[in-house]
Amino acid sequence: MTIPLLEARGLVRSYGATPALRGVSLAVAEGEIVAVTGPSGCGKSTLLHCLAGILRPDAGEVTYRGRRIDTLSEADRSRLRRSELGVLFQFGQLVAELPAVENVALPLLLAGVSRRRARTAGLSWLERLGVADVADALPGEMSGGQRQRVALARALVTEPRLLFADEPTGALDTIAGEQVLSHLVRLAGEQGTTVVLVTHDPRVAGYAHREIALRDGQLDPTGLGLAVVGAPAAWAGPAAAAVETAAVAETDAAR
């Protein structure tokens, strides 16, 4: 049997006396795009942050490529995110003082890549995402859609094996959101990147191969199947029917 790229078993997480996750288990196969859906406050973002190693669960375990990551130190989890995982936050979390190209190049610079090579890669990714014209613009000088595409470029510049997207279109209008999602799906397919995204929007979930529904911190039995399945061999787009993050981002950038 193929080992899932990512697996969670019995995840429990609370904030004080308030439970956010109540024994969540799931598995994600390599190459899948999986949408975690549910109403606001159901535990979606907490689940994603536990899967990405941003938060440590109170109980349960998370394995990536067959290795437990929930037991790693904060520094080791940060290094793992920089080397093999990408994270796209709802509001981008771009560094306000850096122009777009330097924001995109930042993960490579932190990995020891030369400034010249990192900048070249940053420009290439901005071009692929259709925002090369804002390469020298600061985040405050861009539209919301431009900022999120720059953030997507930064999340993909290291060519991560697994990308987490937390409400990637939540702060965008419909047109800008669809542009970001189309780019995300296309580039993930080109690179073979596995994607786990959380959303409350069924239109966004329609871009995924599979949906996992949460309600009140538990898997919703009315949601779609949870078995590990291979991603479709060919996929053309969405189905026809169809606060700790900022601190962690700064920590990852500083290390």
C-alpha cells in the first residue's frame, strides 16, 4: 500500500477551555488537491496549521512522508516549511518594506541561494503569475489580487512538495480570486505539488480533486469520502457542478 504524503491521526487541539479539533484523522496522497471545508469556527485553519507544523496538536500525530513532524522542535518545523512545504495565508503576509521581487526571493535567500539567483527566480515566478509589472512595487502599492499572486509566487519559489493554502481567496473579489486559484491549480499541476487548502466557499472547493468537510472540530459525515485516492491523471479545472500566522511567518523569515 502506498504511504500517504501527509497523514493525521486523532488530532486534538484546544484554545484554553474551547476545543478546536476533536480527534480529526485524514490522509492525503501525493499529487492531490484537497479542500478542507466547513463553516467559520469549525476548526479548518487550526487543522491546516497543525498539518503544516505551525501549531503543535495537544494530542494525536502528524506524519509527512512517513515521518512524524508534530514531535519536531519549533526550529526543525520551521526548517521543514522552508525546505519542503509552502504556506499561502489569506492576507499574503508579505513584508511591507520589501518590493514584490524581494518578497518572492526571500525564501531562497534564507536557504543560502545567492542574491542574484534568488532575484532571477523571483522575477521568473512573477512573470509566470502575470505580475511582473509590479516587481519593484511595495505591497501597499498593489491591488489585493496582485498581492496574493505575489504571495503565491513566494510560496512556490522553492518548488515545495506540499503547499498549504489558508482561505487563499478570502480577501479577494470573485474575479481576482478565480485568477489566483487558476494559477495555483495550473502551477501545482506543472510541478506535481500536492495542495491542501481550507475554505468556506464551495466555488473554491470546486477546484479540488477531493473535499473533506469539518463541523465543530470533527469530520462531518455528510462530507465527501476520506479515503486516500490518487489524483486524476488529467484535470482541466474546477468541477462543472461546482492570531498566530503572522508571528510564524516572521519567525520562519528570521530563522
